[in-house]
Amino acid sequence: MPIKYVCRNCGTILHKFEKVGQDFYGVRTPSEIKSIFGGRCPRCGHELGIPTLNDIKINLKKKTTKVMVLEQLR
């Protein structure tokens, strides 16, 4: 499941973790992302903060299923 850190002000993706093994460190914490960019968004300069529970969004991945028509198989 991908994890994206996004600027609250302009929507710039600051860091994206897509899969295990992507890098040596694993999933970075919000404080690490904040320190990497010096506490400010590189695009708009907005001060980066630590997300609250209300800021975290979980999107479910849509599953695609194949529907087979039994009449065509007979």
C-alpha cells in the first residue's frame, strides 16, 4: 500500500513510499520528512507540521473481477 506525504497547502507530494525494499530505511516518519525539507514545503514555503488523525486518509484499492458467463462455457 503506497504512503504519500503531501503538503497541506499546495498538494505537492513530498515523499512517496510504494513498496517494501524501495530503500534501506523503510517508511519514513512525518518528522523525518519535515527535517529532510527543513520544515518547509520546497514548492510553496508553507511550514510543514505533524499530521493529526483527521489528516490521514485511507483509500481502498478497487478490485477488478472477471465475470464469466456460464452459458458461453457450455
